[in-house]
Amino acid sequence: MAKIGIVCDSTCDLGPAWLAERDVVMVPLKVSFGAETYRDWIDLDPDAFYEKLGASAELPKTSQPSPAEFADVYRRLADEGCEGIVSIHLSSPLSGTIESALMAAKLVTVPVRVVDTRLVSAAEALAIDAAITARDAGGGLDEVEHAARSTAERSRLLFALDTLDYLVKGGRAGKAQGLAASLLNIKPVLTFNAEGIIEPFKKAKGTKKAIAEIAAQIAEASAAGRVRVIILHAQAPDLVEELTSALTSAGADFEIAHTVGVGAVIGTYAGPRAIGAAFHTLQ
């Protein structure tokens, strides 16, 4: 049975300990406050990041891993006996991470399949989860890649931000750029389109209604079968409880696979008190 390596980046927000336990190698993106640069989830965990974010007069900058960093990981996995590698990453319109991974794939002797999830955070985590399941079931390179790619294609991500300021200032607002969200406490529910670009899904008046809208969409999806959910939040465990309760109230048939805290790179654009969920119907 071929040994297949799985690589991801830090924006899946699963954290290095969880990933290491499941034999997945995380390549971190970076976040810089002025002259100080930190590796996402390694040098700066979410608690430390949001503390620094709140104290910073300027939005930090983020950067993707270099091709050399990916190539080092791919070579190490090949040296450890991997005959193929599936490398799973955040949406290419938001980051050059995919480009670095593709460049690195040409520098190593083992085949590397690079998967652009066109999603981020909890939705990227769903694809990684599926790849792990396929690998652990004895799947080869094609099966593991297919599990990740097909899961990403059928997953949805809905999220609400406490403010759009971070997304707009960071240049990642996409088609949500023009929303006048500060008026009348509007909390837009955002999503990713098929191209991997953020766009508005629905406007809600207040966080409670935004959460109810997310729950309603998951409940609607569960009419076709039980739904697997990963909840994401940025320093807002109270909103996680609220969303979980809203899912039950909406009559959703669901299972929560994980709850992830949004790390430094995604948190740079989401800001504190973001809440959302990634989900797909179980096959």
C-alpha cells in the first residue's frame, strides 16, 4: 500500500497539534506587525494575535510560504517514504500560497497534487478531514486527492463579521466591498463563490439574525441528508454556543466535526468576534 503524505497550510485553523496527531504537515503563512514577523499558529497563537491586533494602530500584513518552504516539506515526506503527496490550501484569489505549492511541486521527485479549495478556515478543514479519512482507509494518491477536491467542491462556508473594516482594509472584501454594513447594525452574512472570491450572501440586522440565517441555510441543506459542520469563531465562544443552539432550533440534522478558532492570518481580515460554519451533506 502506497504511503501518501498530506500537507496543508495554517489557514485551515485546525492548529499544529491536531494536525500532527493525524500525520498532516502544516506549512504556516506569516503575519507581520511592523518589522516583527510571526509564523501563523506557531509563533503566534490566536489569543496572542488578537491581543496584538487590538493594541496595533495599523493592520498587520500577511504573506504566503515560499516555494522553498513547501519544497523542503515535500522532500522530507519523500525521504520518509511517501510515494505521493496531496497538498491542500486556501483560496487562490486570496493568497499566493497555491502558486508557491505548485512551484515547489516541480522541484521534487514524488508526485504532488495541489488542491485549491477556493475556501478558507473551517471549509479548508473539511477537505483536510476528508483526505485524512481517505488516506487512513488505504486510499492511494488519486483517492486522497479526490476526497479533498470533491469535499471542497461541495462544501459551503457562511460567516458573519462583527465589522467589515478588517476585510476592507486588508483588500480581501471581494464583492462585499460596497456593503454599507455600519448602517443600522447590519451584519452581512458572507460566503465564497465558485471562483473562491468573498461575496455577500444576505444582510441581517444584528449578529443574532445573522447566526439564525446561517443556521437556516444548514437546516435547509440537511433536508437532503445529515450535514457535517465545522464551526469557526474569532475569540467568540459565546457565539459558538448561540450558533449550535440555533442549528437545533432550526431543525437541522447535523453533526459538528470540530470547532476551530480563527488564527492570525484569517483573523487579520476577519477581525475579532467573527462567527461562521462550513458544511456539506454526508454522502
